[in-house]
Amino acid sequence: MMVPPLSERPVTEEDEERFRQECAPRKYTLRQRWADYRAEVKARRPKGARARARAWLHVEPFYWGMRVVYIVLFAGAVLSVYINGVAEGWWPAWGERPTVAATTTPPIYPTPTASATASGEAAMSGGYQIGPDGVLVRPAEHAASTYTKPELPEEAKENTEKGAEAAAEHYLDVATYAWNTGDTSALTELSDSDSGFAQSLMRKIENDYANGWTFGHSLRVEHILLLEPVPANGADVPPNTIGVKFSAIAVDGTKCVGQRIIVRDEEYQSTISILMTWRDGRWVETQGKAERNEN
């Protein structure tokens, strides 16, 4: 029986379908590739524990060097964690038996003890003496009495734009005095009772002195950025109002909160806007805003 050559055979639909499937690109996903790799590794893996141990030992010097490096890095990491844990008190040193005295954590802010009171020694915390109310005692050299209350300059008594500028600068001086002494009486006299800026400022000062104190706060005017009349709007801007905007350099100083000291001696720029209103023969602050300039 003669078999015709392939070129002379009739092509059926099944042959065409098989040809298309064989010619189509194979979809070889990453998961299939990983499965084939794992199957190949398992097929080449020696059978039995002894054979695997021999295969693991009989490797090239380069791979032995890499294993030594990994072991050294792991040991170094464990040692560093151990040393840091001993330094932080997470666990005792090797061979050291923890005792009650060693594991008892003293209070961060110790209170006066009976022995200290009996011996006449004052309880201290961070170089500051602890007062009977549990608040650190303010240093005498920075006492509130060392600050002088600012006096109203004569120019601030005039109903002019320059008078409003002088009155606004005086207002900032009085606010600084209030921060350093806790005395907000003068600030109250110079502020309108409806001024949200003044009320917020005085609340902050009173809160600071309810459980602490502040000294070293300062504010220095650098430039006058704006000085102009502000039209009355029948709501929050009364007649005879002058707007003053300052560029100032401020320092927050040292602040005590209970038995914690916060020192902020770095200078920063601030923009302060104040509306001064001429009322009953004097300038009164009716609105204000202070913004710290981001460098």
C-alpha cells in the first residue's frame, strides 16, 4: 500500500486545530515556573539524611565562605540585641541574679521622703527643688518679681495711626510680661472682652501657671508690615479701628509643667496682626492673630 507524502494528504479540521494549538505561544506563568523549579530541585535532591548531609558539606569554598559570613552576621545581631537588652534593663546580664532592689524602678519624679524631711534636705529633681505642692520651685534669679510691668508710652495715648502702632507694641510687651509672671490683669485692661485672641492668650497663660511657671519668654518687633485704618463692618470691626501687622522674633523660654522642664531657647519668626480700636479716650485691642513662620 502506497502512503502518499504529507504534502499530498488531505488536511482535515482536526489537523488544522492541532497545528494551531502547537503553534500558539505557551502561557508560562511565574507560579508554573516556580513549581517546575521546585520539582526539578526535589528530583535532584539526594535521598536519605546521610546523603543530604554529605551533599551539604561537599560544596565549593565560595559557598562555605558565604555560610561563615551569614553565621557571623547572625551571631553579631544576637549579641547586639543581648547587650542592648542588658543596657535597657530588659533582662539581667549572663550569670547575674536579679534582685528586688535591682528590678524595682524608682519614680521619675520622687516625692519628699520622711528621712529627707527629718534631715532637713530638700527633695530635688533635675537640679530643681520640689515644692510642697509637688511642683518644681521656680529659680529665684528668674522670679516673677524680676520682671518690670511695661508702662504705656505717651505716643500710645494719641488718636493717630502712630498712636495705634505704639499701643499695639505696648500690648505685645504686656503679653510678654504676662507670660513671664502669670499676671494677666494689665492684659485684661487693654483687651476687649469679646476678643477671642485675648481670651485664648490669657487662658493659655493661666493654664501654664495652674501647675507650673514660665520665664525667659521674649518678643522683639523687627518690622511693621502693615499700618492702616480698617473700615467698620457693624459686626466684629467697630469704628475708629487701625490694623497693625508686625514681623517679630520670639523665644518661648523655659517652662515648668509639674515636675517637667521644657526649654525652648531657639529664636523663631512670627507674624502678629492686631486691630486696635480707639474707645473712651484710649486704644483697646479688639482682634488679634499670631502665626509662627515656617522656615
